[in-house]
Amino acid sequence: MFTTASVPASLPKDLFSAIENLKKELNAIVLAHYYQEPDIQDIADYIGDSLGLSQKAAATDAEVIVFAGVHFMAETAKILNPNKLVLLPDLEAGCSLADSCPPTEFAKFKTAHSDHIVVSYINCTAEIKAMSDIICTSSNAVKLVNQISPEQSIIFAPDRNLGRYVAAQTGRDLVLWQGSCIVHETFSEKKMLQLKMEHPNAEIVAHPECEEAILRHANYIGSTTALLKYVESSETEQFIVVTEPGIIHQMEKQVPHKLFIPAPPDANCQCNECPHMRLNTLEKLYLAMKNRTPEITLPKDIQQQALVPIQRMLTMSA
């Protein structure tokens, strides 16, 4: 957790107040993903998953959007708000899943399946979005695929695990790009089951980006927002949480009397934490707002092409 003692002399001692003042000065909104550190979640104006963040970015009347997340999320906000200043506290906050789908290689893949439409998970670069027909998130992927004609062949990119889950839920034969998330592939089935033996009354809740071996043990599978809503409404008092543990901060705030246990990675490390998400800090967020940089910029043609499938998602999700 952030402490004022750790703040360099050049920064305000009370970063929370300083950020609140900058919000007013800039007419800025701070959007944060559930996987951000607790201090950033606590200062954010809105916390959500990719769908909720996209919807909020599309609807905001703020002049400046400060995106506490990873690069593709800030890109999405810029695509939806081409004339607004979009800031990302650390430009190095990327995404292993987005990196696993290089645009040049994906273009060849798409050409090889020219009769397919492309449904791309929002965890991809703006270039991949520009090559897509529909963007989806983990919370709406099944709903969107179910709206596509059964006769229409579909490429699902870039996450193979989410793609397998969507295929199983919809009964569709999807052609999957073989990308994955380093965090959601790191969970150990063996260690998770050992935890279950130690906490026999706990339910396992998992994100659909997890591998099939993990999902088959889950009592509930859903997006980060869906997981949060489930643990709030469930009568169960203990949960093993199989996704990036940043979500646990919100779970503990919403239902503090319940126990949330982060699922362990296969290795003896903190590999269940997204190293990209955690590059953002409260200090970097303050400096980004103070200096109006780092700013997200995109070529206009990419913005315009990528906007179409994102708007299609928002319309189909309504």
C-alpha cells in the first residue's frame, strides 16, 4: 500500500488530494481496471472490467481521460474519444495477450480464412481491432457470438482459452488464434485443489481466460465484474479466486465478512499478478495528470477502422 513516507520530496505528500485537485482543474476522469493496485482503485472515478470501462469511456463528458489499466484499454478510450486527451500512467503497461497476436501474422491468418468474420477479444491492439468485425469482452462474448448467424464462420482472436469457453457455451465451431494471457495460464490445478482441500466450504470462481483444466473445477465462471457480483450475492462465505488478485480488493470492500483466497501460480512467484497492470502507480498517475503525458496517440485510419467493431459491440451489448 502507498504511504506518504515513501513519496519523493518532489511529489505532494497527500497524493490523493493532489489527484482530486487535478481532476477538477483538468475536467478529468480516472478510469481503473479491477487489476490495478488498491490505492489506484480507491482514487478512481469508475472501476470496472473491459466492457464497463469501454461503456464509461464512450459516455464520459470529461475533457481528459486518465486510464489506469494497460495500453490496449487506453487505446480503446482514445478510439472512442479521438479529440480528447487520453493519458496512461506508464506507456510500458502492455498486455501479454495483445502481444501474442502480431498484426502482420494475423493479417495472413485472416486471409487464409477469408470467408470468416473476425470476433476479437478487446484485449488486443488497435491494429487487430481495425481488422475485426466485432469486438467482445469476457462479459459479453457468449452473448455476441449467439447473435451471429449459425451459417457464418467465425475467427475468434486472440485468446484461445476464452475462445474455447465461448465455443463450448455457444456450440459454435470457432477458428481460434492461439494467443493467451500469461497470468491466466499460470494457475496451478494441483495447488488450487490443495487449497480446496484446506478450505472444503470454499467455492472456486474463475475467469474464462483460465485454462480448461482450471475451469472444469469452477463453481462459477465469469468476467471480473460478474465474479464480483457473484461473490456479493452468494450465500457462500469463502471463495478461491482464480484471476488476477487485484479484484480481491473490491470483493473485500463489498463483502468484508467473507474470505477470499487468491489461487496460486504454478511457480513459487507472484506470477498471478499482472506485471503490466502493476506498472501503474499512484505516483505515476499523479505525474501523468500534472504533466499531461504520457498521451495515447493513434493513426487516424486505425482509429476510424477500429471504431466500427467497437461500436458494433456496444450496440449488440445494449
